[in-house]
Amino acid sequence: MKCPSGCRLQGDIDATEQSILKRFGQICDRAKDAEHQAKNTMLMTKLLYFGNRKIIVKNYVAEGKHLVLMDELQKNLTSVRKRAIELSTKLKAQYNRLQQQIATMYQIEVDIDIKIRACQGSCKIAEVYSIDKESYRSLEKAMHRFQEIFEKKARAVNDVGALKMKPELYGPLVSLRAYVM
């Protein structure tokens, strides 16, 4: 290209300037598009963040409540376990007393039977006395069954473990698709 005065150099400068201005315009358009996309991305990110933030806070609060309830439940379980151990100890003591009483009753009956048999007087003729050994056997069997059940239950009381919290999502996180326009 030639300039109106006929200078070839001026024409090349004008052509290069036109080319540079055109490329500069394209760069500006791309920058505007990138800025617009960045604003949209920031808006989507903000919406996504605040949407998920509510769920995260809600989950955190729910987990906090669960931890408080779990702690109370653990305390209750501990107190129930202590109470069960106390009652178990008392029951064991009652069981031992009952066994002693049964043994004493049997010994007294044996003594009575011996005295009646040794008596040469009127009590030998007046009363026919015999020890009911079958009832004592059934009492011993019942006491043995009770002892077995008691031991099983005592082991079960000691086997109660501690509660542990597992993290779990309570709802889906908000996805980007929900905000796509």
C-alpha cells in the first residue's frame, strides 16, 4: 500500500497498525469474555459454597447433638452397669445365704431324724419321720440352674462396650448443576 503522498513505508505502518489494532480488539474481547466467565464462575462458586456451607453447618450441629446424646447414653449405660454389678453382688450374697439356709435345714432334719431314731421312748412310736431327700435334690438342681444363669448374665453385664461415633453425611452436598442457568 502506498500513502496518498506515495510513501510506501507509511502504507506498511498503517497496515501493521490496522493488524495490531484488530488483534488488540480481539484480545480485549477475549479479556471481556474471560472476565465475564470469571464472574459467572465466582458466582457459581459462591452459590455452591453457601449451599454446601448450610449443609455442613447443619451436619456439624447434628453431630454435636448426637455427641451430647451419646455422652448421656454412655453415662446412663455406665450407671446401669454399676447398678447391675451392685445388684449382682447382692444377689450373689442372697444366693450364698440361701444355700447356707438349705444346708442348715438339711442338717437340722438329719439331726431330728437321728434323734428320733435314737429315742427309745414315746417319740419313736408317735411320729414316723423321714427326710424328703427328693425336695432337697430339686432345690439343689434349681440352685444349680440359677447359678448357671447368674454366671451367664454376670458375664453379659461385663461385656457391654463403649459407644463410638462414626462420621456420616446426612444429606447430599449441593451440586453445581442446581445453579446452572
